[in-house]
Amino acid sequence: MIKGIFRAVIRRPPTGGILRRVLTRSSYLDAPAPLAFAHRGGAADGDENTAEAFARAIGLGYQYVETDVHATADGVAVIFHDPTLARVTGERGRIADLRWADLASVRVGGAAVVPRLDEVLGAWPLVHFNIDVKADGGVERRSPP
């Protein structure tokens, strides 16, 4: 099963017995035809996971964008695929070890900044984002109610 298309709902049959699984569709992917996703914001066309890449993909008509998230040392969710800066920026360092103030000046491909998740989601509120959280620090842990 493709992750995210269906969510499983467990129900006990009225007569008792074993549990059965009922699949229900998620409205996130409801569409009359296959959906095109701009992977890493359209990384095939150059820079990846930048505001410029997202703008380019959305300008081409993409309504679904896949991206990746890491958390900085001070808890800021940033859009970046790798745990380290080296491959994309040529800089050294792990995102989890850097503060946002340090990361804010790092450039992807020499031009684009590493974007914050909240800024990207705010810039395109009607676009559907598929967010791949790459590290535990990118998820806020909450106790069950």
C-alpha cells in the first residue's frame, strides 16, 4: 500500500470475533487522475528544497510538493534533505548542531537560503505539502491526552 493514500480504521464486528481492517480514503490525495508531485520542490530542474524551487514548481502548475524537514539545534524546522550541509551547500556542519541564526546565512547553490518550514507553508497556503521529517528533532513529542 502506498503510504499516505489510505488510513486503516480498526472496527470490531457487531457479532464479535476477530478484528477486521476497513480502508478509508484520505481526502489529501483525492483526485480524478494520478497526481504529480514536485519532488524536493522540483529538484530535477536545479536547486532543491528552496523557496525558488517551490515557486518554480508551483508556477509550472504543481499543486503537490514533496519536501524534507530537519530541526536546528534551537528547534527551528528547516527544509533540507540531508543531515549535513556538504552536498548541497559545500559547507560543513550538521543541521541538528547549528542554530537558525547560523544556518540563515548559508546558501544553497550559492544563491538561495535554507528555508524555514513555517515560511514556505505560509507562502503557499493552497499547495499540498508532503513533508518527510528526516530526524526525530523535526517532530514535537506530545504526551497522549
